[in-house]
Amino acid sequence: MSDYRMGDDTPPISRQPNRVYCEGGRWFFTTREGKPMGPFDSEAEASQGLRDFIEFIDLAPLETLASLTSSLTPKDGEERDGD
């Protein structure tokens, strides 16, 4: 699998070895943009959610990806989550 998204010629900011985490007893995963997705009831559900999200990204039309990426990318003056 490539480090680049379809239609995107910029490399990812970073690769996180484990994008699934627990916070306050609830499970989440982070997107490539650093946005939390969840909560899930278990680590297994969060891991499946991440796999489903990646599959969606791999199969989505470019127009859908552009809209999604725009909604996940920080606007000017906003910080990325975790920064």
C-alpha cells in the first residue's frame, strides 16, 4: 500500500504505529489528520472502525475524499489535535 492517497501528491505528515487508544474508558482511533473517531465500546470495535474507515477511504470517489479531507484538515489558525 502506498503512503500517498489517491489524487494526493503530498506525503503523510506522520505514520502512527498505533492509532487506536483508550481515553476515559472509551476507545477511539485517529485519522491521518489527527482527528479522533469514536467512541467505541472496546479496543476490538475501535480497531474494526479504523479498518472500515481505511477501506472507505480506499474505495471512495475523489470528490468524496476531497470533501472528507477538507472537513478533517485544520483551518487557518487552528491546531491539529495533539499539537
